[in-house]
Amino acid sequence: KMAGLMDEVEKLLIPMRGRMLHLEDGQQEFMLTIEGGPAPFTVRSGEPLLNALERKGSGTDALCRSGECGVCRTRLVKGEVFMPPSVSLRRSDAIFGYIHPCAAYPTSDLVIRL
């Protein structure tokens, strides 16, 4: 059953990866809303979410800054992000909608839960 579930998750991830190809200059802007946080603010497609969060003083703990350790794990409530295939996302995180903002790039307006 788990293999079939992961196949379904992978089908969702592939279109997100493809969307990044259309964000050529990395400067496309999207709105980021943090549940229970400050007012929504602008983030850029070519910048990891963690950088934007830190700039606004809303950062989360982070160690590796490359998507490997999982310390910055954050719930993606709404929207889509691109994460390189090298990001070590646990199967349960993918299933339940968690991302690593240190290696997640917005491809749409987002709502997250820190």
C-alpha cells in the first residue's frame, strides 16, 4: 500500500517541478501568508522561503540550509513550491504536506503554518 501511496505523491510533485521551469528569471513574486503571523508579504520565486521568512523576522529554526536535516520543517497549508530532488523529505512529510523552507521556492501564492 505504501508504494502505491508514494506513486500518488510523486504524481503531485512532478507538476510542481515542471512549473519552476517557467519562472526563468527567479523574480516572479507571490504572496506568503503565515497562519497566525504578520500580514502577508511578497516572496520571490528565485529565493528560498527561509530567506524571505528571516528577512521579515519570522524565521524558523534551521541547521543545514539545504533540505537535508528537516529542522526547518513547515506545514504547507495552501499553494505550491518547488523543492529540488536532492531535498530529503520524509515520506510522511510529503504525504501530510510538510516542506523544508530552506530549500523550497514558491511557484504560487502560499499559506504556511510554522
